[in-house]
Amino acid sequence: MKYRIDLHCHSRFSSDGVSEPEEMVAAAKERGLHGFAITDHNTCACVDYFLSIGLMREDGQPVNGFLILPGQEITTAAGHLLALGVRLPDLKGITPAEAMKLVHSAGGLAVPPHPYDNFRAGIRESILNELPLEAIEVFNAAVTFKRANQRSFEYAQARKLAMTAGSDAHHVEAIGTACTVLEMEELTAANTLAAIRKGATALEQKYMSRTQALRKTWSNVFRLRSKKKPALPPRSPL
């Protein structure tokens, strides 16, 4: 059976995300997705949250036919790296090679997202060449310039890497804009990783609309403004 999974999504637990976890699941189901990967920046806090409210299972089985794949978008010293199928601590600042080693040792899949988007911390090609890659994101719905996706695709072809697509949604309206279609006998986290490695059946490629892109930008601006610094304690009178 074919399953549609968005392999790059952010919640309010990301520093620049605004989506409520429950709303993400509702929106994804409404758009016909069978699951998504939760890939918040440098945290798996939303994974813990989904587990605590029963929308996700420790054993990697779906809940009511819907799968949430654990993950994280690691800010390595040389750019972003998706860790799929694993729960990891904050690894911000480590090298891509170190990050990949940790992801692989935990049984996960490491996928560089938007690698040719230099405005969004994509890992440069010279570094990609040194990494033991299995898969790479070749379509990102929020990429700065479309040419970056084309270059990712060409690189994947040259190295014969598995390919993924994801929305990179930071707000619920964008979830499912792009997704990866995988052939599996049964929808589970383990089968999803195996299917990615084997190769996607199809990549649904659609860019965020201008409205969605603007909303993402403004949501991030208002979120940052709302983070007020704690008030200083009153000074003692002289």
C-alpha cells in the first residue's frame, strides 16, 4: 500500500514554529496524509508531548491509522541535518559526521534538508561529499530559490541516494504541501525508514503559496516579539 508522509514538520516546540501539536495531526489527516515526521530544531520535546497525550506510541506503531515519526532537525556546525526515526538530546553545534554517527547508532536515518539553500543553513556540497549519506531531501516546499531543489535532485542522482520531500511547515496551514509517497505492507516507523532507504514511490512536489510563506515569516516575527525578557527585581532604595 502507498502511504503519504510529510518528512519535515515543525511544531511550537521549535524556536521558530507556531503549530500546536494537536492541530498538526488534525490538519495532516484532513489533507490525506498517513503520517508526518516531527523535526523540531534541536529538540524532541514535541515527541515526548505526543507520547504523553497518546497520539504517538513508543513501539513505532500508528495511532488510529496515523503515524508520527520521531525526529529532530539538528543544527550542526556546518548546517542542518534531519534525524528521522530517533529521539535525541540537543546536539546543536556538533559536526555533521558526529551527528550522523549518533543518528545511525540509534537506528535512525540522517537526511540533509535543503542542502543547496545557503540562506537556510544547508550543508555545503564539499561537506556532503565526505558524509556516508543514504538519503537526501531533494524537494523542500519552503526553499528560498527553486534552483536549490533542482541541485539537490541532481546531487542525489549523481550519488544514487534515496530522495525525500517535505513541507518544512512551521505552521499548520503548510503541512502536507509536499510529501514523500512510500510503498509499505504496514505503516510503522521501522517500515517507513526502510521504505525511504529503498526509494520513494513518488515525491509530491508543491511549493508554499506566497500567502503561506508570508504567514510563516510573520508568525515567526510575532513569536520572537512575544518572548519578553524577565523583569529585573526592584532595586533597594539607597
